[in-house]
Amino acid sequence: MEAALRITEIFYSLQGEARTVGLPTVFVRLTGCPLRCVYCDTAYAFSGGEIMSLDHIAGRVASYAPRYVTVTGGEPLAQPNCLPLLRQLCDAGYEVSLETSGALSVAGVDPRVVKVLDLKTPASEEVHRNDYGNIAHLNPRDQVKFVICDRGDYEWARFKLDEYQLAGRVSDVLFSPSHGALPGRQLAEWILEDNLPVRMQLQLHKYLWEDAPGH
């Protein structure tokens, strides 16, 4: 039986965050997620979707002739066939990134893939789901993201930054204010006050398209 995945959407847009922010990117959004973060903006991807073969997905991606491809969710690693999809996309010559919650193991992810690991903060209400064993599988091209909702989240993220020496382990540590919960200026001031070795990011897509699916 041909390998397949349940897909919520495949679309072409500007990358809204992480190191390639602003660059045209094809997004492959897989359906399903075992987490329920309070600030989730993709709850529409929790269920439904369409079953697609890996070759069909690859064909859809190729139709946009992209340089960058991001596999996201939901939580993409909740579907085992995500791993062969990542390999197939890398084999096709794309620069591939994976957006993952960090709750599931990244050990089997193709080393050519840039992993964007989202460590869940206390205010997400899913902090207990973090698999810190994943940090050992990060390489210098990968990125770690913290979505900051309040001062408590900021202090927690600052502690994890130091505990795991993340700034020296990955290319970027990303601090992102939770949209609508924490003003970006406030987070910027905290980062500057503490002289943290992190990259602050605002979610570009939130400002361009708000929460519209397909962007």
C-alpha cells in the first residue's frame, strides 16, 4: 500500500517566522495534534483533512516551484509517514524545515531538515508535554522557539535558555510574543534589559493576513 498522510492544506505564502521569515515558502500542513495549547491558531487542523499519497503531495509542492518548503501542523510528527515525506522533499532539492511542538521525538528526522522546535511555556498549559530528550537531537542548523505569554513565561524561557545552553547549540533561539496576549514592545524591552542572545520575532503572517487559513 502506498504511503499516505492526512493533509489539511498545502499553500504558498511568505514564511511568517523563524530564520527564513519573509521568504516565499510552500507549507504542507498535516492534520492532527495531541496538544491543546491555549494560544493555538490552527485548531482547524485538529481533524478532517484529505488523505494524500506522498507522491501526490510532492507533486502539489512542485507545482509552485519553490526553494523553501515547511512541513507543519497540527503536530506533523503525530503521523509516522511524516518522516518519509521529509526525506522525499529533501531528495527533491528543497530547503526543508519542520515545525514541531517538541512533544514527540525528532530522532528520526532527516538531518537535512531544519527543525524548528517549539518548547511549550507554562502559560501554554502544555509545558508537561515537552520532551527534553529532543534537545540532544538538535544540530547547529536547527532553531528553538518559545512563545511568550507573560513575565512568568519569559523567566521560564530564560532559565531553559541557560539550562540547556541553547544559544550555543542551535542557529537561533526565537522568542515570540503570544499574539494578543503580550505586547511585542514589552518582550523587546525584557530581552534588551537582560541582554539575551536570542532573536525576537513577530509573526509576519498575523499582520498580513490575521488568522486566515491558507496563509
